[in-house]
Amino acid sequence: MYDPLVISYRDLLEVFWNSHSATALPYSSQYKSIIFYHNDEQKALAEETRVNLQASLNRQVYTEIVPARMFYQAENYHQKYYLRQIPQLETEFLLKYPDIDDFVGSTAVARVNGYAAGFGTIENLDEELESFGLSEKGQEIIKSLAERGLTPACPVSTTP
């Protein structure tokens, strides 16, 4: 849940834009990229950062910006897709979080899923790797993947 005392909405948007491919057309409505806003200030910031990103990439950004409304979490089999493509890591986390709701809600699982998808930086991974509670083998697996796919710095900025 978003907490403005922890991160500003602008910084949250920066994380959002850096965490997915906003220029990819979704192949169905359930996979489209959407920003939900709760007030006019959030709407304006979302629109501003979308315009900045589109200008910096010189490509169409397909992310929709809509008012927040009832939200339904996807089915469990849709959760943590990239992590689930690495059976050893999935097994480690499922042993640690045998209840699927705990697995889906785990910050460590979410962070490793992001790294498995190629997002984040090597520096961030190095800083937080031990906090995920993975075995040495699990740490080696995610570090190996990261060394092949992560960049030394975040690739996208929405600020002018």
C-alpha cells in the first residue's frame, strides 16, 4: 500500500516508469499498464511524468492514467511470474512462505521477482541480497542472473 510518509508520489512514479516497458502495447486489457490516481495532484504528476518519458524515448507510451477504483488482485498463478521461471528460487521461497498469500505478499519475493525480470541495479542487489533470506545457492542464482541482465544504473528517467 502506498504511504506518502515513506515515498513521495513523484518518486513512486519514477519507480513505476523504471519497472516496466511503457511503450509496449498490451496484448489484452488485463495486462495493460495503468496508473491509478486519488486526487488532481496525483493525476497531474502522472500525466507530467508520462509526457516527459514519452519525449525522452521519442516513442508512444501506452500507460493509461485513470481514477482509482475497486481493484482486484490477479489470480495467484499470475503472481511473481519471473521468479516462478526459476524453479530453485521459487521452491526456496515457497518453503519459507508455504501460504500462497504470504508468498504473494512477501517483499523479498517481490524484490527478487523484479531482479529476475531484469529490473533494478547491481548495486541495489548487492546491498539487499542477504535480506531476502535465500540460501547461498539461491543468492548465487539471482546474482548470476543479475550480472547478465541488470545495468549499473537505472535506464529511464522521467525528469527533464
